[in-house]
Amino acid sequence: MKHSWKLTPFLLAYVILPVFAATKSKHLITLYEENWKDVLTGEWMLEFHAPWCPACRDLQKAWNSFADWSKDLNINVAEVDVTTNPGLSGRFLVTALPTIYHVKDGVFRQYVGPRDKNDFISFIEDKRWSLLDPVPSYKHPDSAQMGVVAVFFRLSMAVRDLHTHLVENVGIPPWASYTGFAAVTLTLGCILGFIIVCIIDYVFPTGTIARKAEEKKGQKKNQKASNTKKADEKESTSDNENNNNRSAESKNSPEAKKPDNKKNK
């Protein structure tokens, strides 16, 4: 009896899993990081889910039923497993599960509303998606910045998987694993910072910048001195002209022309 109790979970798995597999719609498309750009053409409904998410499991039946209507609605119904596609999770900024997107000709809108088959159908037939605001350009999944976010999500998932492997399979203590990751992060940060400094120094040499600044400062100083000298010369010339004019006026005055009576006597 004890042995049969241990085998019960495995027997349940063999019985239940085929049932769930059978309920999956044949019209439901599974997207991966390799083929996700197919959604940029045509009309799509995308569901992001995870196997461990209870709400996702509750939605699965309605989503499969909705996928059976995809041909009649002339749309594509797809699903994305975020546990196997972390890059897509970052690219679409999935912060809650399940998350549903409507896509038409590359314009993305996040679905908001009831999550039932009939609600999904009326959402498409009545074009209620037109009432929703599109995802802004800076959050567009096909933009360069979201591509960078996708890379970081994949990297973080790889680091987490490596940490799990080191702790569970290799037997390294968690604190040692975290310490190793911290040391690697600091080392890579220092190397990257050094490379950036070298590139900046190569493109904009420090000596050249300082020399140009000094030359510019010297030119301004010389120009200022030259302007001051010219102003002084101009002022000196003006004073000389004034003195000459006064001298000429004094010579031509009547008093200067009056003869000296004492000398005549």
C-alpha cells in the first residue's frame, strides 16, 4: 500500500497530462524568441503565461476555445511561455500574468477586460481594441531599446539558472554563489569602465583638449591686449591732435600778434 501511494503522483501525471494536452487547440500558435516577429503582420491575440501561474491555468480553457474561433475571426491566437522565453517577457514588459496583447499590423495594445471566450470574440468582432491606446513608440517591442531590455532579461535568467545549478547540483553554499557573482560583476564593471575611459581618451585626447583650451585662452588674452593698446594709441593720438590745435589757436590769437611795446621803446 505504501509503494502504491508513492506511485500515485506518477500515475496521476500520466493520466492528467494527456488530458490537458488534448484540450489544447490545434489552432493555438506557440511563439518563441525566434519567430515572435510574425506578429508584426496581420491581426493577433497574444497570451503570456507561466506553468506555475494559477490564473494562467484558469484562463487556459477559455483561451483554447477562443483559438478554435481564430479562423472564423480571421486572426491568429498565440501563447508565449515566459519561463522558456525570458527575452520576450522583457521585450513586452510583462509584469503580471497572464498578460494579453492585441496586435494589428504592428500596432500593439494591451488587452483590458473580462477573460472569457465570448468576451474575446466580441472584442475582435466589435473592434473594441480601437478604444484602447496603442503601446507608445519607446515601449514598442520591436524598438532598439526594448531589444536591449530583452538581452538583460535573458542574461538575468541565465544567471539565475547558473545559481540554481551551483547550489542544487554542485553543492556550493548560496552565500558563496552570491559572492562569486558579486566579484564577477565588480570585475566586469571595472574592465568596462577602463575600456570606456580608453575610448574617450583616444577619441578626445586630454592633452589636445587642454592645449586647445590654453591656446584659445591665450588668443583671447592677446586680442584683449591688442584692443587695449589700440585704444591707448588712439587716445594718445587724439591728445596730440588736441594739443596741436590749441597751440595753433594760441599763435593765431590777437594777443599773440600784438607787438611788444617795451622792445619798440
